[in-house]
Amino acid sequence: MDLQSYLLLSATLFIIGVVGVIARRNAIIVFMSIELMLNSVNLSLVAFSAFLGDVTGQMLVFFAMTVAAAEAAVGLAIIIALFRNKQTINLEDINILKW
Amino acid sequence: MHQRDMWFKNEPRSVIHSRLIRPSTTSSRLSVTLETLLFYFFGTISVGSALMMVTRRSPVIAALYLILNFFALGGLYLSLHAQFIAFIQILVYAGAIMVLFLFVIMLLNLGDEKKLAEKISYKKIIGAGLSFGVLMELIYVLAFSTASLPPSQFEKATEIGTVENIGMQLFTTFLFPFEVTSILLLSAIVGAVILAKKKLR
């Protein structure tokens, strides 16, 4: 198995996540698509780390996971606050910052 | 070296040669095919579950497919000899983060969305088309850029991903980012508590 295969898989997963963010209007599913994109980047980092014989990629994945955990906690708190105020998490209906 | 010469002293040269060479070649060929098999197995699962996650109407089902996707990625990390990252993937992502997601989904008690096909607008079609274009570009770049890649060091990968090596690097080279991470997590805890509080005073 070579590096390109892993990178192609990672790119595919990333684009699926992008399509999820663009096409879905449910805030939680958009959020899960963002997690999917983070994970696809992690996969390419681990593949680079393994094929280049360098530990830095895996350290970066470790920190990316920490950031993802923090992001999930804050993001879900925002979603709960939104739902409490607007009774919906449909992103079409949340437009107080639009002009 | 001397001992090995002694062991094979009475055998013809070809037998010695085959005995010395064959185990390593068969094991490396076997591991390559196994790795390829694992790659296609977990790759198919991860892409399939990601597609299912994006297209499901119910958020709970989507979250369960995302958990399946995380397990498949954990398997891919294991096949890349990144043991520590693989277990952290299962523990932190599939264990902690997705439980948080499911908890919030069930707390909000959301119903299913309307049918996806009823809500397709030209904006979404353009967006999906553009993403597909980016995917094609990425595939083009990755598939035809073999010359620019450095030589593979895959045989070293088994020593890199161990918990011992990761911990060593974490507390020497990456000590400062590691400590900054604790501040990040603290601020995330404070932020989550403030945001999810009922009334701000």
C-alpha cells in the first residue's frame, strides 16, 4: 500500500464532509461533518508520519484531537444555547447575524 | 555469525540460502497483502459510513454512522502502525465526543428532518458540484505526483507509533504545546459552562 492511496481516501472523506457542511441544514449534522473533515486530515497526517518515518505527524494528530474535543464541547454548548433561544437548530431559521 | 555457519555446516549451500532468505520474503509479501486488504476493507467502511452519515435524516442514525466511521479510521491507524493514535481515536472520539453528541441530540429531542430531496436548491447543487470539482483536482494532483514524494520509510513506522515513543516526544520536544493544550481545555470547559448556562448574570 502506498502513500497516495491513503491520501486519496483522506481527500474523499474530506470532500464528503464538505458536502455535508454545504448541503445539510441541521446544525448537529453540520457539526458532525466538521468532525469528519478533521478526521480525514488526521488520517493523512498519520499516513505521512508512517511513510516518512517521522513522529511529528502523530503528535499533530494528538493535538488536533485535543482541539476537536474542546471544539465539540463549546460547539454543542452553542447549539444548546441556540435551541433554548430559538427552539430550532435549522440553520435556515437562524439568521440574526444576517443582513 | 560464526554460530550460524556452524549450524548449517553439513547442508548444501542452496538449502542454507533458501532457509535464510525465504522467511523474510514470505513474511513481507504476506504483510503487504494483508495491509492492502485491511486498507480496502476499512477504506470502504469509512467512505460508506461517511456517505450514510451525510445523507441520513435522523441525527441519531447519522451519529451512529459517524461512530462506525471513527472505528474504521481507528483500524486504518492500526494498519499504519500508529497504535497510540488508534486507541486514542476509539477512546476520545468514539467514546467521549460521540457520546456528547448523542447526549445533546437526545437532550434536544429533535425530530427527523424533512426529506432531503424536497429541500434541494440551486445553491446546494452548485456547492456540491464545486466540492466534486475540488475532489477531482485533489485526485489528479495526488495520483500524478509520485515523483515529488520522498522515499517510503514504512519499515521504521513500527517503532514510531508506540506509546513509549509518543510519550517521550510529548514530554521533551512537544512539552510546550502539551502545556498550552491544558489552557485550551480549561478555557473550553469554562466556555461550555458559560454558554450552556440558563441565565447569564
